[in-house]
Amino acid sequence: MLPKKERNVHFLTFYKMLPYKLISLITLFFFFTCSLLIPPSSSSSAVLSSITKDHETLLYTLSLYLNSPPQLTNLLLDLSASYSWMDCSNSSTHRSISCNSPLCSAIGSRACAKCFHSPNHDDCSTSPCVLSPLNSVTHKSSTGKAIVESIALPVTDGRNPGQLRGFSEFFLSCSKKSLLKGLTKGVAGLAGLGRSRFSLTTQVSTSFSSTRTFALCLSGSPSAPGVAFFGSAGPYYFLPEIDLSKTLRYTPLIPNPVHSDYYVNLTSIKVNGVTVQLNQNISAVNHQGFGGTKLSTITPYTTLQSNIYNAFTETFVNESAKLNLTVTNPVEPFKVCYNADEVLDTKVGPTVPTVDLVMDNHDVFWRIFGSNSMVRIARNDVDVWCLGFLDGGIKTETSIIIGGHQMENNLLQFDLEQEKLGFSSSVLAYSTSCSNFNFTTSGNLS
């Protein structure tokens, strides 16, 4: 029989050859086989979820268990949303929250404000707490009652998923079914991972008494999912037995006075070591919450304010010319493209100038290789590599939004206790990928 490590690698190779829908079913089966709930008093505090990418919408889906008994539910992953919401038409186990509950008071329901200003405050005990959930893709909102529901996720030792662990007081909002329009097919709502006491991440950490730290490893693979770890600062093992928590560098998370997004103190951009000449402070966030650099799983490609974009692409084109790369006709939505047959390939993607996002300390930078800076477009008579950064326009709320494509196959750790972001740069450099987490269940985890 093969050694355990080799068996894992052979299984992964077979796993990736399967059709995408069958992959999803297999992943669900592995989670279902460990569906015995662990009480919150268990010593296992870290849990995980699989993350899949929809290649039509370029959005990411988080899988977790809701209701009682647990039912596998897919929610759109929104790194910025302050709370989660779902279409409650198929849920019969949730409990509504009234206006006079501490939870409703804490989240600040506008509808309940009218109740408290009415002459008869007794109505507040029977009036439902009503929220305004937002579809962050279409930017449309609706009204829905605030509820608590049972939730469960598989525990993990950083290597495998184990049995399910859950709690019954997960706070979220119901929504109208129409609010799902524009989201990935098959999702029941949205999972909010933002900087808020009502986010999925904070509620999991509080209920399980675990560290307020979570990590994302987004996979761009059409056949194998990425993974999210909640309540864990590591280890994070990926085949072949690589702990990616040891690859992290750290930069502070910057507070925004208005929004629940994750902002970083990006001070400059370099292309092949050449600093992009900018005439503005790209790290500043004003008192209205405008400016700065944030991360978003809803934005497919990194988007820059026009002045930043123009200076960046000019530098990139100049540095590409030194590699004998010539700009060709662009393909929408991109503006800088190169013929694919002129670009060499490496383990970290096409050979193009590296892009460094330099943080508060000049020695701390997030290096973006070709696998994350470029997008391959091959259709009809066109086969090009395009620079996967977009012009966001002159008037933008945020100077730079780091999008999903640039985050793929990068381990990102959000430490909310020490207010810092850990980033690995491309894990392809370590001969692994975010699709290499071993989702086969371990009987030793409980």
C-alpha cells in the first residue's frame, strides 16, 4: 500500500479530474458523513467551510449548514457585509426577534425606532425587528425580519474537516426572494464576513470561544473548491503537507469610520521594482469613509481610480517592453493585452512584470505574479493575456479595491484581535494551490 502522503496526492489528482457538479456532490457527501453535531463546549474551536467559484458571475460561494436538522446551504461570500441574510421561504425553524430585544437595539433597526417613538411602547414587544438586507452585487435592498437560526460547520485541525459543530443563535436577516436576483445560481442568500459584531466570523468566534481570526484561500479552479477557516490562526495544511500559515507576512488593518470593509495601509505600487509615480495619497481614508484600499470578494478584478490606473498601466507597459512584450488589441473589459504566444509560462503564471503592493513598511509588500495579474482570454481567433486590473473612473468611493482574481491562490488571514492582515502572496510558489486542501474527513476529529 502507498504511504499516506502519496495516497492523498493520488486521491487529489483523481478528485480534480471529476466533473464540477460531481465534485460538489462528493464534497457534500464528505461533510454529511460527519453530520453529528458537537456541543459548543467541545475543545475543538476551529471550523471550516468550502468556497467555490462561479465562472459565470466570477463570485464565490460559502457552504455551511443551517436549520435544524442541519441542511447544507450555499451563501454568497461577501467579505464586506456586516451581517448575513437569506431567503427564509424554505426555513421553518428560525425564531423571529422583536423590537425590544437587545440584538435589535444593537443593530439599530430603523423600523423599530418608530416603535419606540410611538405613545404605546408595549407594541415593541410584539413588533418584529425589521432590517434592510443589501444585495451587494446589484446594490438593491429589501426589507426582512431579523431572526436567529441554527448553524453548523465542520471542525478542523487544519488538515481535514471533522464532525459538525453548531450553535442555535446565529443572527441574520430574512429577505425577499427577489433580492437573490443577480447572485450566483443556487445560493439562498449572502454570508457577511465584514468587521461587525453581527458578521458570520464574529458570531462563530464568540459562540465557540475561539480566536477572532479567520482565513480565506480562494480557488480559481472550476473543479476543486477553496477553503475558509474560522476561529483559527493556523496551522493551514495543503497537499502535499504544506502549512501555509508559516508563509504569512503582516500589515495592519485600517479602520474605516463608516464601512465594515477590510482596509489596508497601501502606500505605493511597484512594477518590477519601479515605483509607480502617483500624485495622491492612496492610503488616506477621510472622515466620510472615502479613499483608501480595501479587499472585496464581490469585485472580480482589482479596480483603481483613473489617475492611479493610468499611472500604473503606463509603468506596466514600459516594464513589459523590457521583456520584449508588445501590446496588442485589447479585449473588454481590459485595456492592456499581449498575444499569448509571446508570453512564457512558469509555475506562478505568465512571465510578465511583477506587481508589488507596498504596505506601511517598505519591507512588507504583497507580490502579485502573472497568475494573479493577468487573465487569459482565448475565444474565436483571439488568444491573449490581459492585465487583470480595471479603471474605476475619476470619482470613486475607494481609491483601490483589491478584487477576487488577485486574491485567488493567496492565503489571507484576518486577525481581528490584533487588527492585522496576513498574506502569503501566490501559494503556487510553494508548489501547492488553494484547491489543494484535503476535504476527506478525518475520523480523529471530534
